[in-house]
Amino acid sequence: MKRIYISLIALVALLSSCAKDHSNYDYRPKENITVKGMETSYTVISEKDNLVINPEVSSTDASAQFEYLWGIYETNVQGAVPVLDTLAKTKNLNYAVKKPAKGWVLVYRVTNKNTKYSQYFTSSINIVTEFTRGWYVAKDDGAQADLDLFLTPTNIIPESKKENIYSAVNGAKLAGQAQLLSYYTGYKSDVTGVLGNTKTLVLSTSKDVSTIYINTLKKIRTLDNAFFETPATRGPCYAFLGSSAYYLINGGQVHAISNSSLNVGIFGGRFLRDANNSPYSLSKYFMANWLTNAYMYDETSSSFVALSQGYGTSLTSVTDDAGTAMPAANTNKKLIYMGIKNTTYLPAPAYRYALMGCAIFQDKNNPAVKTISEIYADEFRMKFTNTPINATEQAYNGTNFTVPYAQENILYFSVNGNQIWSRNLSNNFEKLEYTLPAGEEVTFIRHKAYSSEAPYTYNFIMIASQTGGNYKIRMFNKASGSITGGPMVTLEGTGIAKDVLYITPSVGEGTYTTQW
Amino acid sequence: MKNLKYVFVLAIVAAFTACKQDQYYLYNDIGRLQFGPNPDLIYRTTYNLADTLKTYTFYYKDATVTQDTVFFDIYAIGGTKNTDRSFTLAQEQLPNVLNAEPGKHYVAFNDPKVTKFYVIKAGSVHTRVPVVLLRDPSLKTNTPKLKFKVISDANFQLGEPNLIWRKVEFTDRLSQPSQWTASFSQYYFGKYSVTKHAFLIDATGQKWDDDFINNLYATGGLISYYQMMVKTALIDYNNAHPGNPLKDEAGELIVFP
């Protein structure tokens, strides 16, 4: 019996002991292929430049025989999987750039034919057109709007100008007086032949809106076809973006494209004010950027309303946060100005952004009473901290207000048409920053900053003026919130300037906050 | 010891014969027939039961239209043949409902006008089954149901039991489209009623049938647009009829979530 057991154990051992040897007995060091002469990024102009790269290739395998593949795939793709498009199978690349202007990744695959070992090398490729870099000025002649483009081929200082470029490309100006410029990178269109994310400049006017493909400056849609149903009211239009949504106020009614779900780049219906479809009329002032809800002000009910990600069918009434100095609803105040100063991330369990803003109110019962409110807005709640503006203070008679985003706690405004003042919102100290030459009148004040590319970075206070039907936009550096030195950039042209935006291939939706 | 040798030899033989490459199962049964989804969806298991029930209404058709055809997809299992193969369908009576009557509500499955279409063509495993619905005046007030199934015959035996039948409900009134599903009700337009359906048609100028609802899903942002439109229209209607808000045929208040 014992032998039986031994035999059976031997048998089991026999059947289970044999396994194919998959061990690796190749003790050579890991191969490493090296490529020199390939930059980490290239910027080329579509339909004009050749992308020429002559790399030096070597391997730790002294007997290596190489084969090569150059390919390219696009970035910022939504709703599709990017495909690697083969450009060449040669060692050197000489590619006449045909791809549309946007961000791409160049892939260089080097394979050692002896060992079949491949190594990949990549570079980011910014494909641009002459329209994808420069200062855009939104302007009008009192009745029709257009764009001027100031080209900046080497640094932030413009070297030449293309006047009335919108009408030159599209054959006609846009009706109405220019209002705001904004810039989207996730706006959906089929300008490239398939529905996809489109880098889009948006020009809002008092009577129309135009979404413009930045690569060609051709209009994508206007008020006539930007909606599922063309609104009966034509303007004034104010286009801006919030978190995962594009908003458009038209004639005081707000429409949205929710970008967190599939969409075709068409604005939906008019949001209802409430379950009773109460009438409403939104102010031209709003607070929103790519991180936040959109907060607006209903002038009909003197109440704040909000939207999150463009969802829903009705506006959400903002409620009061603890310690607020005034209610968010039925304020009985006229909104003179509102802007967003900063955002702050609220960690777990909130996982969202709250924003800090600034508003200036005028009491409806007693118009002599004006206040500056610092606003803290989170979800659909607001807290106001109010400071009266004395009639003796400059801000009392100020116009063209603006607050810089993510900068000092300062309010800029103009007085008497040509004086630029600042007000420190922390201590209410007011300071005369600049005085325009006699005859010039301020048309807007903005702050904008860009920090992505060394020769093109800036952090400017921008003062636009007009005289005799011509505009001049002076851009100043600032130190501790105050203008320092003379203008670093000056843009001049015909018409009345209403907004300015610096566009580069690297500008994204989070670069700027659209606001007055 | 002798026995031990036998055991050992048997074990060796068993060891060498125990492992054998698995033989693929080859279909060698007789031809079978069962319904299925549109050919585009045939290999997507979640669509196996799609089109089990179809609804139809003559409501949108011109008054001169006296009949219309609803199609179902049917598939032969067991490969193709070199000759055409006819198949047989028959109505199955449903308990406690108004069953459709052949010749009155639909063209009977044994009527030569339709039996000539009940054929799997040579070289094919699929065809579309036409069910010809008749616009009987009773459809103005009724919604008969027609359940029909595959009958085994000389050419085909039955396929999977839960795929050998289909059902169509039809009327000459507004009826709940197949695509007005539970989720469509829950997330977008609420509980279906004929009154609500008529209101939607009136408010939007659209049919709100299956094609329209499919397009709502396919066009990003369109559902939200129509939600706003019909909510606004309902509020306006109720404001214009104080104390008499819109109610459905069961007397329930019509709402959109």
C-alpha cells in the first residue's frame, strides 16, 4: 500500500513538475536610443511653414540599424479618439504644414531593426495662422462693430496692424456697438468638417453676437443661427463662460450651452426666471469664469440669480449666507457695477470654487446712497460686506469701473472723462493713477494678464480712450496695484474701442476672465 | 505488485489522454428562426430585446391613408441556404386586453398579400417582417394589441423562446411612443398622457413620436431647449386659465419635472 501511495505521489509530481521555461537569459544591458536635435516644442504657421527637423540618432547597440516614423496627433479633442497621422518614414522630417491651427503632438518613433526595440520621442507643435497671435480690439463706429488685429510676431509689442479684419474676412461688419470679447476653446462647430472643439473668439455687440473661428476669422454663427430658435429680441448681447458652460445674455434673457454634456454648439432656450415664468431682465454685469457658477443680477426684481454648468430650465434665486449685510433678493438697489476679484477652492467635502467679487449699488429709494459691496459667493448663496461711498469720494462719481482678477484688492474707475483713479478696497484709499490728454475720453478700463510664454507675458492696466472718432488704448505695467511708468503698449485706430484681448495659440478658456 | 503496475500504467495513460484541445462547437442543428433588433445592433446584447414592442398611430396620417406597415427584423439561425425559405407567423391571443382582429385591424398572417413577404431569401439569414395595419374606424376609440409569434414549419423550428414573438399596439389616436420611456418621463417630460402629448404637439409644432424623441437624444442640448419651451407654454396656459390648470384625461395635473 505504501508503494501505491509513493507511486501516486511520484505520478502527481511527474505531471505537475514540468513547465515550459519562459525565463530570459539575455543578459545584455537594456538598449537605449538617443535622439538629439529635436526641440521640446515648435511653432509653425499653417499653409506657409515647413517643419524641418534633422535629428541625430544613436543607440547603445553599436550595430543598430534604424527605421523611422514621424507622426502627428491633435490635442484638446473631445468626443473622438485622436489618430496618429503618419507624416514620413525617413530619418529627417521636412513637412509642409497643412494641419489646422491648434495644438498637436509630433511623434518620432525610432526602431532598431536588429532588436525590434522602438523608442518614442515627442514634441509639442503649435500650429498657428497669422490670426492666432496678436491684440484684438473690439470697436465700433456707433452703429456697426468690427475688429482690429495688431500683430505681435516677436513679442508683446505690436509691429503691424490689420484694420477692420472682421469685415474684411466676412464681407460685412457686425450690427451694433461693440460690447465684450471672450474666447472659447471648447465651443463646438464643424468648421473643420467634423463637429469638434473650436478655438473661438466671441464678439458681442448691442445688437448681435458673432462666434469667430480664430484660425481664419470667419464667423461661425451669429444671432441668426447660434440658437435652436432665433430670439425675437436682438441684443444687447453679452457672451461669457462659466464652469462647463457658455452663457449668452440677449436682451436681458440668458441662454446657455452646457459643455459638460454632449452639445452641438447651439444655445438653448431662454431660462425661465421661476416656476411662474416671472418676467426678468438681467444686468449687463455678471460674475463668472471657468471655475465658477454664473452669478447675474435681475434688474426687474433687484435680485441675484445664478446658474450652474448651464443646467436646468429656470434661474436659481441666490439665498443669503450667514452674516450678510444685505439680502441677495429684492435688494431695492440699482447695480452700477459688478466684477469678479478672485476664486478660492473649497476642499473636501465641497470640491468646488467660491468666488469673491465686487459690486457698486445705488439705492432706488434714495439715489444719493451708494455702496461698495464685497461679495462672497458659494453655490447659490451670497454674503455682502458693504461700505458706503461718501459723496466726497472719487468713486461716488466714477464710471468705467473694473476690478482686476486674481490681483490686488483694487477698483479702477474714471472720473470727469479723463482721470483714472484707483481705490484700495481694503482701506478705501483712493489715488489718481493717470490723466489722459485733454480731449480724450475714457471708453473702458480693463486689467488683463498673460504669463504663459516669455516674450509675450504681460500684466497690464489698459485704458482705452476716444477722440474725434479714433481710439487709443494705453497699456501700463503696475506695481502694488498702481500704474507704473509710461504705456508699454499703445494701440491706435479708427472707431471707438470697447474691449481688447490678447490671443496666442496657448491661450485657453482659463487664461482670461471675461468681465467689464 | 501486479495490481500496482496496472494502476501505474493506467495513471500514465490517463495522464497522457486527459488533456485534449477543446473542440469548437459547430452549429449543426436545423434552421431556427427568431426576432432580433436592427441589423446594426445585432451583436450588441443590450439590444436583444429592442423592438419587442412597437407602437403605432395613424393620428399623423392624412385621412386618405387606410393602411400602413410596421416592420420587424427576423433572423434565421443555422446558416444560409441556396433556396428561399418561407416562414410562418401566427397571432397569439392576449388575455384581458383588446386583441387585434385579422381582416379588421390588420392583414392576416396567412393572407397571400403578406405571406409572399415572409421569406428568408437564399443566401441570407435576415429579412424585415411587414405587419400591415388597417385603419379601422374603431381605432379612433381603441388601441388593440397584436401579439404574434413564429410557428415551426418545414423550414424553421423555433429560436430562443423569448425572441420568437413581437407585439404591436396601434391606434388612430395619439399614443405613447415607444421612446417615451421611464427615463424619458423621469428626467425630462414627466408621465405620459394623451392630453400632454397633444399639448406638446400644439406648443412645439412637432410630432413627439419615436423619430422626434430619438432626434432629441441625438442632438446635444435639444432636450433642454424643448424642456424650456414646453414649461414656458404650460405656465402661459395655466396663467391664461386661472383656476383651471391643464389636466390629463385621468384628471391629473399636467407637470413637467
